[in-house]
Amino acid sequence: MSLGYLIKAEEALADLAQFDGIIDVRSPAEFEEDHLPGALNWPVLDNEERRIVGTLYKESPFEARKLGAALVARNIARHLEEQAQALPKHWRPLVYCWRGGQRSGAMNWFLGQIGFRSRQLQGGYKAYRARVREDLERLPQALTSLQVLCGRTGSGKTRLLQALAAEGAQVLDLEGCARHRGSVLGALPGRPQPSQKHFDSQLWTRLRALDPAQPVYVESESRKIGQLRVPEALHRQMREAGDCLWVEMPEAGRIELLLEDYGHFRAEPEAFCTLLDGLVELRGRETVKRWQAQARAGAWAEVFGALMREHYDPGYERSLQGHYRRLAQARRLALSGPDETALRTLARELLQPA
């Protein structure tokens, strides 16, 4: 097999662990939007260089290629000096760009000439993205043992999911992948949501790692988590084939949990009030004003209690009843509060053989 070998996407993506490294040579902006799991960014053109070459190409492809070649060669030299000096001769990277063309071809050629066992991904990121879309439609259909954690807001579903993961259970944490708690207040401070494509990539990685014949625990979600869409095939499998588990917690415990999860709003009551404006159409201006007044007065337990009773609980239960086919047969799971010991105990009980 010769150096500079072009590898088919089907062969490469079937087992990414066969490579010692995955090198994305696209621009930082392209990489930030999404990339192959575990990829490193060695851009052969940065954002501004890519813009300049692209603009010039519309006027003169020949001049654009001359400029692009010089920039690419210079950037590849820098990456080789900074990144490749300590790598062993048998290092086997997978190199890709947008379509598996000139950018990855240039990097792959240089790596091959050095003696590395480099492979260029045929079709590039575009082929990878096509595979992700196909698998997100196919893989969820094999999840025949989905265990869907349902329950009112603040009942501890997410924490129970985390406790199950800590006990070795197979878990699909959709909110963790989305970096969002799934409600109007659910944005995580200082942690913007990923792009839709990167969210899809995370799910693709996690779904491929699951044993579909064994139970997989997931939290009930709507079709959107913040600004991100849950793949329809996965959401459909959760709704129609998932066995529901109903998590219960007394109101006092739920309020305690919400005060912990949303404690960052204490320092930003106006940001909290601005988010509540989004509920005016559903709950009315006077009701929202009352909640906002409680927040501004620092009455956080009162406002979270009111939000649970008047907004979250009625809407959540109506939504679940209309979407989760097996909700009526749900097993009831009781938690006294958001205590970590109680969560781990319940997780162990769930994982005990029947």
C-alpha cells in the first residue's frame, strides 16, 4: 500500500480508532462548527486566508491557486515544525478537509513524503456528515430497551441519569450534549450551545458506542433542547418504544433542587426576568409580572414554586401524555430530595437484575 493512500469514508468511519490521530485541515471557523470526533485542527488556511483566496478565485482561479498554494505550503510547514517533530515514523493519521480535495491532499502528501502512514479521507467532511445523517436515522431503531426517565420539573431526572452513568449504566445524556436544560431558563451560564451539526456528531458517537440489546437510560425531552433539534428517529423511538420510569420528589425537594441548578440567577435577576418575558403569551402579562416581582425581591423559593405549579407541571404532563405511548404503565420511582446518596441508592436498585 503506497504512501498518500486515499481511504474510503465507509472504511475509515467504520473504525476511527484504527488511526493514531485525526487531522482536520479546514479553517478554524469550519472546525468550530463541527468536526470528526477527536479531531485536531491543523488549518492549511485560516479564516481570513480562506476568505481572501475564495474572493480572488471568483476573479481569477489561476491567481487564487498561486496565492493559495503559497499560503498552504507556509501553514503546512508551520504545523510540521510545531506538531509533527515528536511523532514516531509509524504514526497513522487520518487527514480530511471539506470534500477530500486539495487542502487535505496537500497535507496528506507532505505527511506521506516524511514517512508517516497518512490516509486521506475520500469525500472529506462532506462524506462524514452524510454518514452521520444516515446513522442518526438508522441507529435509534435498534434501541429496543430504552428506559425513559419522566417526571415533573425539578424531580431529579437529570441527576438520576448522572447517578446511573456513575454506576456503569448505558446513558444517553441529551441535555449534556446540547449544553442546555431544555426549558426557557435552561441555558447554561458561560456555555453556549454547540451547532446543530456538532450536536448531531456527539449523538452519533454515543449511539455507536451503545449496546442496543442492553438497557439505555435517557431523559424525556421535547423535540427541541434550547435551539437544537433532537433527531426525529431518536425522538420517535423514545416516544413509541421507550419504557417510561416516573421520578417523583416532594415539592420542597424539587424547589431545593431548582435553587441549586438555577442559583446563578441570584446574581442576575434582570436576566431571569427577561427570560420570563417569553412566557407572557402562554401565562399572561399579570402572572409573569408577579413572578418577576418575586425574583427582583429575592424570593427565589417562592418564584420557583409558582413556576412549577402554574407553568411547568401542567404543560409538562399534558405534553408527556400526548407523546409517550407507555407513560400509563410507568414504574414509579420515589426520591425524598436531591441527596446524592439517595440518587446513587436508587440507581443501584434500578440496575439490580430482575
